[in-house]
Amino acid sequence: LHVLASRSALATWISTAVVAVVALVVLRFVLRRDPGDVTIGTLASSYVNAGNLGLALAVFLLGDPVAAVPTLLFQLLVLAPVAFTVLDAHRSTAHDADPDIVTAHDTDPDVATEDGATSRAPSDGTAAAPSPTRARMALAVRATVRRTLTNPIIVGTLAGLVLAALPWELPDVVYGPFELVGATAAPLALLTFGMSLAVPAADRERAPRPDLVLAVVLRSLVHPVLAALVATALGLDGQARLAVVAMAALPTAQNVLVYAIQYGRGQGLARDAGLVTTLLCLPVLLLVTAVL
């Protein structure tokens, strides 16, 4: 937990946040993408493969897996929940805006609520019933909170923080089942990635060229340089600075593709950004290591 209060963590969070904001501004106000595509594009530009590649790199290059912790936690506790919120809200808005979608509010005065109960507007006019739009917004908010708090990635991260704060260790036998399940994460992510590449080119979604170029440039070039500048400004040098920059040079995470598939937005961009930045990762990391 002490790593979270370090200058290394601050450098990681500042550089990642700046990259995410730059991607968001360009995608939304220059390329004029809708919120769903902006969110996936922002993740493709700022969400790195700190789990599968980052931990291994931290052990191999730095001799300490803790170097990947600030990046992992910022992504899982900040970027992911914000992305889920925006994607859920956008999906709800798209549902409301589609004239072909008929809901209970449009056809029945008994408005179905989330738990299956109904509410009818009073016949004596003494109180106004909530508007259909407001009711749908309330449902969307509750669904977003529920999705965030039940997301296994976020729950796992929070559980890890709680266990790290406890003054005692759980028995090894308790961790056994979790280790078995966790061991499938990397293979399943790679299988998902390979399946997305195996789809014939004529049938799969194409990534918009400007969006892909933006994600690749931010991911492979801008982020490492920015991380080096921020780390230097905060007084980091040697292994500490190398750790921050190496984590910033990692490719786009496969989680982004999983999120894109889940929400049906930006799958082509997530897939292609993951592929291109992974190919560029080796030369970029070699350059970072040689310079720092």
C-alpha cells in the first residue's frame, strides 16, 4: 500500500490522466465521435496491458512486480469505472432516442420498476407520477452502480486492497481456488484476441484510420515521453524513473477489447490498437531501457 503514496504512483497517474484527456478531447471535439466510440478510443489510448505484460516486465526488468501496482490500480479503480458509467449511460440514451423501441412507459400506465413492481399515477391528480424519462434515468443510474460494484475486476481490486491492509495473512489454502481461476486470465484474453483477428477481413469491423493513428501515437510515443518528463519533474531517477516509463510504454490492454465486445462499440479500434501497439512495444521498450 505504501506504493500508492509514492512519487512514482503520482507520476503514473498524472501522465495516464493527461493521455486520457487528450484522447477524449481529440476524439470528441476534433473527430466528432459519439460518446461510446470516444470512451473505447480513450481506453485504447491510455489503458495498458499492466497485468499480463506489465507484471512480467516489472519482474524481469526491475526485479519487483510492485512496480506495476500504480498503473493497475489507476486503471481498475478510475479508468474502468468511469468508462463503464459512460458506456452504460450512452447505451441508455441510445435506447431512449430510438423510436422503434417501445417500453412499458409508452404503452401502459403501470410503469414497471427494476424489481418488477409497478407504479400507477394517482387518479385524483394530487401527485404527479415521475416522468418516463426520469424513471429510465434512475434505472440507468442504479444499473450503472450495480454493474460497477459487481464487476469482477473492480471487486477483485478492492478485495486485494482490503487484504493488503489487514494485519494478518489468510491461509494459503484459501487462495488456491482464486489462483486457479486467475491463471486462466491471460490464456482467455489471448484466445479472445486471436478469435477477433481470425474473423475474415470482409466481415469484421474496421477501425477508423484517424482513431487508430491517434491511439497508437498516444500509446506508443506520447505516453512514454510524457511519463519520463513528469517523473523527472517529480525528482525520480534511476530505477524509479525507468519503472514509470516502462509501464507507460506497454501496449493497449486486451481488457479494452473485452469491454468493446461487451458494449458493442469500437471493437475494430480496440482490436487493431492492441495488435499494433503490441508489435511496437518491443522496440519502444528496448529504446526506453537503452536511454534510461
